[in-house]
Amino acid sequence: MSRVLTFVVAVAFIPIQALAVGPGPREYGSYNLTVSGAAFTGLSINVSKTFDAVNIGGWQTALVQVEYTWAAATHVTMTCIESPDNAKWYIVPELDDMGAGVLDHYQRTWRWVTGGASANIFFEVPMRFRYLRCTIGSVLGAAGDTVTASLTVAE
């Protein structure tokens, strides 16, 4: 009788989380971005800025957060390249269905319409390789169009 009671008591105190079925929590990491070694903070994007290569390891998604301050730009834009070895670089592609089973690709450009206002913008980049480098710019921007950029990655 005492063995049965011990088993019932032990099972009753297993944490509920241990019995849960389904995917575990997503893991995240974050990186400080730099442009030519200086922090990517409050930089004017009337001339595009490219952040230094980031080794993101095996993460599957890069989320570039852009804290944008509006002055004159109509759009904030971003293009990215990626590399398996920080030497040979490839565009982050966008596929285009040309019809009749034909696909074409070109460099993906993320665009955000400013609407004449400052905002926090998030651009999601699907990753195929280890290193990432992106260029952030503006359309019809002025010196007062500034950004602070950061990068978060997830599996």
C-alpha cells in the first residue's frame, strides 16, 4: 500500500509544464549594429547607410528594427545581402511569378511609407546564410530624416 501511495504522490507533484505537448518557446538573440565601427544611432538617411556585417550564426529570421524620425522623406527603404563566409555575398531575393511556370528573382527591397510621421518600423529578413549586411535609406530624404537601427534574431 505504501508503494502505491508513494507513486501517486510523486506523480501528483510533476509540474504541469513538464506534461505540456507542443513546440517550446522561440529563442531570441540581439545585436548592436554599427556603421564603419560606430553605433547605428541617430544617423541621417538622406544618404543610405549600410550596417557592418553581423554574424548571426544559425538563426532563421532577422528582424531589423528602425526607429525613424521624420523630416521630409516619403519612404524608408532597406535592401540586404547575406553571406555564408563574410567573403562572397548574395542578395536577399524576392521571387516573381512570370507566368507559365517561370519564376524570376531580384533583390528584395523593403519599403515603408512615412506618411509624414516618425515611427518604429520592423523589417523581417528570412535568413539562408550566416552573415547579414543591410542598407537603410530614404526616398526624397533630408538631413533631418534619422534612424537608430537594431537587430533581433529568432529560430
